Amino acid sequence: MGQPPIPPTPSGVNLSGKTIIITGGNAGLGYEAAKQFLTLGASHVILACRSISKGQEAVSALRADPTVKQSNPDALIEVFELDLNDYQSGLRFSNKVKSEVKELDILLNNGGQVVMDYRMSKNNHEQNMQGSATQISQNTLTKKPISPESTVLGHFDNEANYNKFFRYADTKTVVNAYVRRLAALAPSEVIVNNLCPGLVQTGLDKNLPFYLRLPMLFFRRSAGRTVEEGARTLIYATTVAGPETNGKFLQNNKVHPGAAFLNTAEGGEFIDKLWKESVQDAATVNPKLSSYA
């Protein structure tokens, strides 16, 4: 399959004084990114995790890491609870950030999942779609477009439209759509981009059926990037990439056109409807968000 190598992070990157939040920061790419941020001098790193206990274990491991101990022993490392499967948890998390974090420099939305069977979230949305962050070009929207009678969220929540082999790709397309819309809110103040770390030797496949877990394990080990190399794509997108990547999709540290569907007139309508419906949905939990619709 062959993936191009990811170069080391430039030596001039210095994150001293910076505050960083990483969702899913207790394991895999999130944990490795936290370690690399700390090695680059980050002053305050917050791991946003479903489990406080697992988050605390990750904090202890980061503090004990020899590289972190040597390069950045005084960094503040914390855990904030966040369950992306629950809007109320998201609201509590955002309120905690607003009250306790004076200034946020980097938000790395790393948390995601791959679940092949159809499941509903606590907020009655299809779980992969609510909880995630495969090539995004392999989505189902071109083969099974959204019916004019259906909402975008309703389409993805409908079990009849669920394809266990392509739902993860659908979530990536949706993330790409959100990023394009978010990037337009304050382009002079915030860079919002979206990256693919490529095939990485992580435990992302733990929820796959048993007959797929072993083949994917061998595939990742033989063709995947190491977690350290994969995490460098996260560091690049958040610390090196500039305004030219705002609203863009990055692959192998380069801007990629992303899902062709999103570049069509139908794709533009999809982005607008997805954004409006999502804001209205979130506003049922936090009415202040309704102004963004």
C-alpha cells in the first residue's frame, strides 16, 4: 500500500505558554500527541476522556515519561470528563473549560470510534455519527443520496440507510463538512482544519467483529505507520500548518481536495443543511447556540 513518510516536526516549534485540549487523549494517537505536545514545551495539557480513572492513569504515565520529565517537568497535565455520546456531558465539559481555562490555544478533536453494528447514542442519534471524528471519498451519499423528504440527521439516524462497512467513511465526510463551515466563522482568528493520519498501528479496531480484528491487526502491523509517526500528522495540523489550511482536509501533511461530493452544488446544500440542523439540535441542550444556525 505504501504511505509516504511523515517528516519530523520542525525544530523551531516551541509551545511554551500554550494550553492544549485533546479529546480521547488517554490512549493511542491522542496520548502520543499529548506526549509530543509536552515534549515541545506545552505548559498546560488537558486530556478530555470518558473515564476519569483512565485519564488519570494516562496523566501519571505522561508525568513519568523520561522525555517529558527531562524536557518539561513543570507542565500542568489534567483530565476533564467528556463523553461524546452524551450532549449533557459535552455541555458540562464546555462550561468547565469556559470557567477554568483562561485561554485555549489548540483544540485537538481526536476522539472517535469504529462500531459496525447499528447503535443509538444517548441523544437518539446513530452512535458512530455522533461520536466520531477510510478515505472520505468512499462515503455512501453519492450511491444513496438523502431523500428530499428527509433531514440530513434523519438520514444518518435511519437504520435503513446504515452501511456498516462505509459508516466510518460517512463520519469522515461529515467531519469534513463541519470543518468547512466552522472555518468560515472566524477565519482571521482561528484555523480549523481536518486531517487524516493514515493507516496507523493503533487499537481502533477493537470493536470490529472477531473475524475482522485479526486481519486488520496484521494489516496495520505490516502497512501502518507507527503511533509516533501518525501522531506527527496531528502535531503538524495543529502547530505547523498555517492559514492556507483553514477549512481544508490534510493527508500526508498536504492539502487534499477531500470528498468530491462536497465540492458539488449538492454538496454545498448538504453542508448548509447539516450545519443548520446540527446547531438546532445542539440548541435543545444549550439555547445560546441557536444564533449560530
